[in-house]
Amino acid sequence: MSDSASKLSPVSVWALAAGGMVGGGIYTVLGVVVAVSAQWAWLSFAFTGIIALSSAYSYVYLSNTFHEGGGAFDFLEKFNDERLGGSLAWMLILGYVLTISVYAYAFGHYVSFAFHGGGWLTRGLAAGIVAALIGLNLAGVGKLTKVEIAIVSVNLLVLLGLGVYGLTQWDATQLTAGVEPRPAWSGLIGGAAIFMAYEGFQLLSYEYDRIKEARKYFMPTLMSAVLFVVLLYIVVALGATVLGGAATLIDFKEIALSITAREAFGETGVIVMTVAAGFATAAAINSTLFSTANLTKQIAGQGELPAWFNHTNGANVPDRSIIALGSLAGVLAVTGSLSALVEAASLVFLATFGIVNWLCWRKSDRRRWIPALGIGCGVVTGLALLLRVAIGKPVAFGGLVLVVVLIILGRPFLLNKTKNQDRENDA
């Protein structure tokens, strides 16, 4: 196959970017955001969408500036800030692991609901899909671009159809059915709680070298994909709540869209939504695990992670990274709660996108208002989420602070220790 034939076309980039966000995002966060913001759930998606759009611009701008693929870790290296880059890399890997766990959590709940399964089946499905995709990646067939694009296309059509149908049945009372109306500012709190729904588009920055005529097409393609997803989330947030009712979506937040589809189309709707959610979340797990394992290998190769993670198997796959990251995500999916996993992942990506916007602001000489807007909205959102977690989940907040401290202070110690052990083994 020629090099040009293996390049990602603008259509492929658009589909993968949109799929990276929607793959597990809306399936897992809709009930969470309705619980916080009720009739203002759409505003939550709109406000955090501004951060996503600004961040997409910053990712593309920096990728085009440095003429190579890479994410926040690589960008910080270009600014000669390797210490911050190393700490951020560890946080970013943690964020991806949390994201995989959320997708697996969603897969287990949506598929189990269709088969009227209980807790054991739900947990078994969540663990099973992660195990299956670990095996797929270890065999060297983790990246199936054409399959992912096909899944994304069907997924987007199903969600768009559900949202538009809901809007045609408009009844504003459904937005607060069974719950107390929320003030408009709750939209900011809700957006903070579910920001990870916009995670995923930045994975395309790692594929920069594979994008056809990236300097020409990457910016308009990625920006249009993120804008489409923002609008899709708003339509689904309104349409699905009209169909299902706010209280119902909150009570069944783990399977909010299946409940909505059943209210609208009966058991046929449940089947269609289960197929869409199952394939979408599985594809999202697969692509995120593949990209994160390769990112981990790259970071280990540059000395910012123990060399143990740099190992590859006979298929040139970073096997240890895949097994370690996938296993941790599987455990979190089985033992964690939806809100806690989503909020923790949201904090990680808010911090990451904020740093990328800051780097873009420093590097650019025009349109600096775009990354500045992302920074401003990100700070407001991040503070709102920290406050929400600190008040509502003090134990989880303490655990998060401990993890950050361990990464910042413990990372240099661990790296020095592993390097000394490697020297002793070589000697």
C-alpha cells in the first residue's frame, strides 16, 4: 500500500474526531447533567462546548506549528518544560484510564439492560469487553479505522434521529418533570461535571503524521467535527429529556438513552439503542486504549515513565502498557460509580486542555482571543467542579488531591529509583 493510500482523508479525520467524543460521552453523561442542571442541561453542553472548540483550535495550531503529531506532553517539550510535561503526561494517562472505565461502565449497563440482567451481568460485561479489547490490541489489530468510521456513522445517525424526534414532540414541562427547576447558573455546574464528554478529539493530534495534507485540512475538519458534536449534544439533551422526562433520566442515569428510546419506540427502540451504544462504547474503548498505550510507550521511551512500559511484543505492540492500563480501567469500571468516574476524568481533561490553550496563547501572534476564551471558561468550569466535588464528595476530593501530590512529588523519586535499578542490572 502506498503512503498516500494509508493517509487519513478529511472525511476519516472528521468521523474519528466526532466518534472519539460521542463514542461514550453522551451515553454516560446525560443523566448526570440532567440531575445537576435539569432544564439547563443544554446550556451545560453549550458552555463546555466553547472550551472544546477553543482547545481544538489550540491543538491544531500547535500541531501545524511544530509540523508533527503530539499532544500536550510533546507540546510542553517543545517549550522546554519537560518537568511539567512529565507530570501532565501521568495525569493524562490517568484521565484516559478513567475514560476507558466510563466507556466500559456504559457498555455493561446498556447491554445488561437489554437482557434484563442484574448487577453481576453488568459488571461481567464491563470487565469482559475490556478483556476482549486488551486481547484484540495484543494481537496487533487494535486500530481498525474503517470499522470505527462505520460505527461512528451509524451512531451519529441514531443519536441525531432520537434528538430530532424528541424536539418534534416538544413539551417544555418534561424538562423539569418530577424535579425542582434549576437556576440558570446550574448549567455551569452541570457542564463542569460532564466535561469528559468532549474528550476524544485530541487523539487525532497523535495521528497528525497520518493526516492527508494536515496543514490544509486539519483545522477546518477538526473544528467542524467539534462544532457538530456540540450541536448534537444540545439537540439530544433537549430531545431525549422531552421524551423521557427529567426524573426518569436521573433515576436511570446509567442507561438514560435506552430509557428514552423505550419511551419513544418501545422495545424496538431499546434494541436499536443497545446496538448503537454497545458498538460505540466498544469502539471508543478500543481506540482510546490503543492510543493511550502508544502514548505511554512514547513517554517511557523519553524517560518520563519507567522503562518497563517501553516493552513491545512480537507484533510490535506495547503489551505491558495495554495490559496494565486496560486492567486498571476494568477494575475501575466494575468498582466505581458513574458520577465519580465522570467527574474525575473531567477534571483531568480540563487541566490538560487549559495547558494546551495556554501554550497556544503563548505561541500564537494572532487570534489569541480563541485560546484565551478557552482558558477563561476552563478556569470557571474547573473551579465549579472542584467546589462541587469538595462539598459533595469530600473523600473522593481528598483522594484526587493525594493522587496529584503523589504524581508531582513521587514521580521524580520513582523515575530515579527505576533508573538506578536499570544501571545496576546493566552493570
